[in-house]
Amino acid sequence: MMSTTEKLSYNWQIPNDSWQIIMNNSDLAQILIRAVEEADSSDRLLDAVQELAAAGIEESVPTLIAALGYNNPGAAVAAVDGLIAIGEVAVPSLLELIDDYNYSARAWAIRALAGIGDVRALDTLLEAAKTDFSLSVRRAAARGLGTLRWHQIPPEKVESVQIQVLEALLLISQDPEWVVRYAAVTSLETLAMSGDNPQSGNAIAVTLPDQTSRITNQLQQILDTDADLGVRTRVKFALQKIQQQQHQEVFAPKRKLEDTEVSEIPHRGAGRR
């Protein structure tokens, strides 16, 4: 059975990887959306959603969101991946779905919001990470809290929001399920690591350096007490990365000063011709 894109390639006699160039995104979206709507089996639905998601077209957002509510986990996974790839444009529609009566669709929507990292989903992610009964949803939300895009927050509010996220992750790191604790550890590590551009990454080490010790203390406690080997191993890795960064921050100014002093010493024979 040929996929929608393979049929396009066959009917129009063009290479399978070149069909996109002959139509605009709107035309392509309509063809791929129609394939989803007309799918008459779970396998065809999965294939159609995968192709629609891979196209990465904004017009496909409503159809991809609808796919989150189908009784087809494979199609839902593909739709989540497609929505994450499309990014911020999908956020308002995903947030509307959070109040939907369909819990399965809501859970998939939270996974998509976690992957996008848009701060408009902050309250949703905080609530889901702390209270959702599904461990997979709590895990996704906990991971999403570590990948928020801080540059979207007004500078005067960054610190207060980061404190809110930190408090939540410290709590979530004690979740009964190891996969949720693992995700919380990953996000705590990310929060403690400063990036090249503090406003585009997770910059608590830059904006609130005094809070980094709370993260390392919590990680050390988890390392000493957590019953799960996988969690303890992940914590050990996180602590090593944080300590390596702290070491570099301490010695970087000294190295820069030494390099400056060396560059000012005239080389033997300087000035001779």
C-alpha cells in the first residue's frame, strides 16, 4: 500500500523526495489532512498522521490536535512529535485542549506542551507534574519544566518564575515513581547549568546563583537515599556536570588574567630584523 506522498510521486512522475517543491504548503496540507480524515483503518490513520506531522505545516495543527483524541497511540505519538516540531504556533490550541473531557487527549497535549517549552504552558506543566495521576504525564511535565524558554518571560519576572519552577522540581524529585524522579533530576541539572545566552536557556545559575546550592544539596540527598540505581546514576552524572561547571567558573578568570600577562611579555628577539 502506497503512502499519500508515494501516490503523489507516482501519479506526477517525480522523485519521492521532490514532490514538495511543486505545490505550496497550503495545497500540501489539504492533501495530507484529507488523507487523515479519510483513513479507514488504524494502520492507514497512523501512516497519514505520520506524513502530516513530518510536513511541519502550521495549517495541520487542528488536525494533529484532533489525532491526540483518537484511540490510536501510534498516531498520537506522531501528532505530538509534529506539534513539537511546529512549536509555539500550536500552544494556544493545545492549552484549549487541557480542559477537554477526553483525558487521553489532555495527556497527549501536556506531552506536546512539555516538548515545546513555551512559558504560556507553565501553570499547566506545574499542575500536571505535581498532581496528575499518570506517571508518564508527570514525567513529561517534569521534563518540560527544565526546558522552558526563559527569554519569553519579562526580565523583571524571570527570577520569581524560576524560584517557582525550582520549588516544584524539588518536590517532584521525591515522587513515588522512579521515572518521574529521574525526569526531575534531569530538569534540576538543566536549571543549575548556565548557558552561553542566559535568557535563551535555563539560567538559574546566572540569575540566582545562591539557589544552585539548593539543587546540589537535593541531588546529594537523592544520591544518598534513593532506592533506584538508575536515578542514583543519573544524579551522579548531574552532580559531576554541575561541579565541572563550577570549577570552570572559578578558574576561568584566573586563566584569562594569566593569558593577558603572558601576551604582554615581549618575546626574545622582538623588534629585531
